Amino acid sequence: MQNLLEEWSVMRWGAMLALLTLLYGFGLGGAFGAFEDGIKGHLKGKATAVLAGVYGNDEAKMKSVLDKSWMYLKRSHLHAGGLGTAALALMFLLAALPVAPRWKAVIALGQGAGALGYSVFWMWAGLIAPGLGSVMAAKESLQWLAVPSSGLCLLSLASVTVLSFSFLIRKSSGGTAG
């Protein structure tokens, strides 16, 4: 038991970010349940303020952007739940692998930061799209967050996968694991 706690201690920053991601996702869900009309009203207010200039008084285009913006907020909530949970699961697996503590710390930090960053990306895109008049413009303006955070998620997953396969192959061929 002490060894497991030591392994988690090494990965503490990644684990805290993963837990923060879950808290963020659950918090969004609660906010949606309690304040859906207010959130949608806020988005509509941002779009209405630029209806003439950004949308060219095209209310159908504005409605399309508002619908996608709301979808992006929900996507943020769903990504936070899924990526936060996956990050913690990968950290449990990583804790059991014979990997140097510094690598465990780096991989766990990547998992946690990637999960939180990518979830926040979707929320932020949904919040700024109505004022920009385009969900694509919102996503493009946030590439600096989307690309590195999604990259961290994928790289961390790939790292744990390779380390796990390596360990399993060594174990099945009779090699030592440590």
C-alpha cells in the first residue's frame, strides 16, 4: 500500500489536474441544469450585439452559430468527464508499471493538463463564437490551446500504451520487468 501511495505522490500534479477536469465537467453539468436559459441568453446577447456588423443582419446565420456554440459548451462538459476519467485510469495503470518516477510524473502531468486544456478549449470556443460570428473563427483563434492540449492527451495515451505493451511482452517472454 505504501508503494502505491508513493507512486501516486510522484504523479500528484497530473492527478490533481485530472480531478480538477472532472470537477470542471461536473460543475458545467450543474450549471447547465441550473442556468441553461441564462447561459443561452448570454450567448444570444453577444450575437445580437453584433448582428448588423458581423452577421449582416442574417438571423438564420446567427441562430446556426448560437446552436453550435451551445453544442460546444456541452462538448466541453462531455470531454471533461471522459478525458478526466481516462487520465485517472491511465495514471492507475502507469502507477503499476516499472517506470522511472520522473517519467511517471511527466506522463501524468501531460494527461492531466491535456484533459483540462482540451475541455476548456471547447467551452471557450463556444463562448466566443457568437461575438465572432463563426464557430470556425472561434476554433481557429484558440488553436494555441487546442493543438497542444489534444497532443498531450494523445502523447500520454500512446506513452502508457507503449510502456504497458513493453512490460507485457517482457513478462510473457520471461524477461524481467524492472
